[in-house]
Amino acid sequence: MKLLILDAGHCLSLALVREASRRSDVELVIEPSLEITQQRLDEVAPDALIIPPLSRPINAEPASVTAHAEAVEACLSVCQQGEVPLVWCVSDQLYEQGHESPIDEHVIPEPRDEDLRRLVQAGNRIRAEWPRHLIVRLGPLFALDGSHAWLGELLDGLVRGEEQRAASDVVLCPTSCDAVAMALIGMLQQQSCGAQAWGSYHLAGTEPVSIYTFVSMVRTQLQTRLEGRGESVSLGAVKALNHHHDQPLRRVLNCRRVLEVFGVHQKPWRLEVERMLDLWCLARDAAEDHGRESGKA
């Protein structure tokens, strides 16, 4: 199976590269940006085109949101002409107002924000014009590297002693990039074998948590590991913010359908964070060893 991935530096793109490197049945072709020409698509002839999400669109510049939506619609056109399945990953922030109960796949986002509505329009076009699509809605992605790699940015800030401000009244499901990459490849493998299960899916991990609790847990785990290594680092503090005074905003995606259709089980974010912190510590050790060797030279 050959996959064409756009936006090479995105944390999800890098996770797809890591997952594909462990397998012998997947070939990836990576493009640096979100632009793809018909000639290039025909040249690569992929089994699917994957567009990583615009992370944190609520906080993005309006021009960035518009550019992303236009790029998605351009990809839709070339996929239609080349008869290539389109996979578009989307941030859960499109459900701007949240919901008291987990949000099902059939619920189309209806944000108040004009920029977010532009992304919904792109999704509506995909659903209306190209049956061979997967719209995969994700919780806030976290990874150690790549653009929009929430966890990597958080660890760097904590180690520098910077205060981390996090909402205590926004409840969501942090989502591991590595888990998403594994799930996407598995879903597309089944599609290539004739599953024909196109449509919208939610893929957001388990255990809803406030942003403040997530950030605090990362800080605690990081401090435990550093102390275990004999390091004394004054980590940045975590400050709770309250934006929704009446009741917490819950943006939790119901991910039952991806299990029922593809057999994809959601990975607990706590286990994924712990695994990534172990990798972060190994990389820190390697960097220190390299520094000592360079000093001897």
C-alpha cells in the first residue's frame, strides 16, 4: 500500500513515518506542503492521500485557517480527478461549543466562529462530492517532535522553568500521534482489501480530562523521572485558568464506530505519555553522552 502524506513537518506526518518504518507493507511518499498538483498525484499514484489536521484552529490566524480549507478543497479536486481516496484529519475544536455527552460521528460541527465554519464547509464539500473519503476527527494531538507537537513543546517549556497556563474547565481527550498513525494505516489497509467503509470517524483516545489535569500530570511524571536520574531541575509551575464559569466545556468524541467498523481500540493517553517521556529521557541521555564525547575530542 502506497500513501501520499502532505505537510512533511507535521507531528502526525512524522508519526506516520515512524509507524511505516516498522512495517514492510506500507510505502510513504511525503510532500513538504499541503499543495499537490494533478501531475504529481498521477505520478505517485497512491492508494490514498492523507492531510494532517490544522491543530488548534481556534487559536490560529484567520488567514491560516482559510489557507488550510482552500488547500483541502484543492486536494479534493485532484483526488476526484485521479480517483484517489482522500483522508482528512480534523481537530475536535470544530465542536466549538462542546456537548454534555460524548459526540457521535453523525453530528456535523456547527461552530459560531466564522473561521471554523470555513473548515466545516470544506468537510461538507468532501461528503457531498467524493464518496471515497475518510474524515477523521481527532482530540488534541501530542507527540515529542514535529510542528504542533504539544507534548514536546510542553516539556521544553517546563524544563526552561516557564509557567504553563492551562484551562481547568475544558474537558477533552488528548490523543497520541503514534496511536493515530497506527490506526490510520490499519484502517486504510482494510479499505484497500475491500472494506468500503468510507465516511467520518472519531479517533481521540480514552479518559476525558481537563487540560490543567493533563499538563499537571505531565509535570509530575517529568519531575519523577528527572529526580530518578539524579537531576535537580526547577520545573515551571502549572496555573489553572477558568474560562467557563457556569459549567465545564466538554469536548469528548464518541469513538465507538471506529471500533465497530475497523476494530481499532483507543489507547489510554496516560500510557502513551509515559512511553513518550521514557523516549524523551533516552534522547536526553544520548545528547549528554554525545556532549561528553565531543568534549573529549
